[in-house]
Amino acid sequence: MRIMIIGGGNVGFYLSKTLIASKHKIMIIEENPTHCERLVSNLDSKWVEVFLGDGTEVNCLRDAGIHHADVLIAVTGYDQNNLVACQLAKDYFGVKKTIARVKNPKNIRVFEKLGVDSVISSTESIANVINQELEWNDVNKLIREHSSSLRLREVQVRQAPWLIHHPLKDLGIPKGIIIIAILRRAQAIIPSGETILQEEDKIILWGEEQLISDFLHILSAN
């Protein structure tokens, strides 16, 4: 996986070391020349590219190769910069997953409402999110090896607000699609027809790839 990190201070440095151990390719943007020198001197150039610049600027992101990034992680010391970098990555460049570090816990809900996929506060938590994403890809790879059409998909309920506060049995989920789990805070819930979805939930769908794609299109259209 190719990961772009905005911010090469202590958090970005140790996060990079953690992710390198899992064989991820890292691109780091840092605006402090001294920090850049430290990164270049202490991280394996086989796995890490370091760029001097401002990760909240479109041209800097483009020059650093954001089009090749699967994930963008913003870990500067300024919450507003982390938010801007994530929004540019997702809305301007189409990066699939964005992760932001926040220093002020009051900003977590704001970041989530503005479209940041994961908002967290520690290096260990960020590394865990990346590793979970890799494991998810591995599961779908295993499924593909045994079935040409079945897939697992994760959907954030807040992307389809009309799902909220209704029992699953009343949602009109097409035959051939199963909600096998609901991820709620630190819990994984095995649902029944009476289970009611909440705004912060994520649902794990299992079914035929085309059926899931059609269902997701319906969700986005409502």
C-alpha cells in the first residue's frame, strides 16, 4: 500500500517507522527543512520518499505523487492543517481513505462530519487503522480466489441518513445481500431484524458484487 503522510515531526517519524515494518511505501511531506533531513537520515529510502513543502497546497500534493496514494494521513501539529490536507486529498485528488490526527478532542465530530474517514489521536491507533485496512483487502482477495462474484463491503451509515433509526427488517435490503456485522464504537454487533442503526455505525455487507453495487447506488441516491 502507498501511504502519504503530511507532517514529518515526531508523530510522522515514528508512524513511518511503524508502517515501514509492515512493508508499506511511504511519501512524507514536511515543511521544516531540519525535520526533512532527520527523516532522510533515519528512514530507509527504499520505503520512504521525503518532500519539503506544505501539505495543504494542491501543487505540493501533486508534485509529491498524491495520485499514487491509497491513503493520506495528516499528522501535523495543527488540526486545521490536517483537516485541509484530508479534504484536498479526498475531494480534489480522489484518495480513497483519509486519516487525521487531532490534538483537540472537540474537533473529532467536526472532522467526521466534514468527510475525514478516520479521526484519531495516537500513532498506535493510526497504525492499527492502516493494518486493519490491509487485512480487509486480504479477506476480499481470499474471497475472490474462491468466488468470482461474492464480496464484502463496508458502508458508513451516515452516508445514507435515511437508514438511521429504523430496524433492519424495514430497510428493504435486497435478497442476496446480508448485513453480517455492525461496527459501533469499539463493538462488533451481529444484527437481527430488530437491530436499529445509529449514525456512527458502519455496516458490513456480504453478497453478490453487482447486487451490492446496485444497493450502494440506491443508498447514495436517497
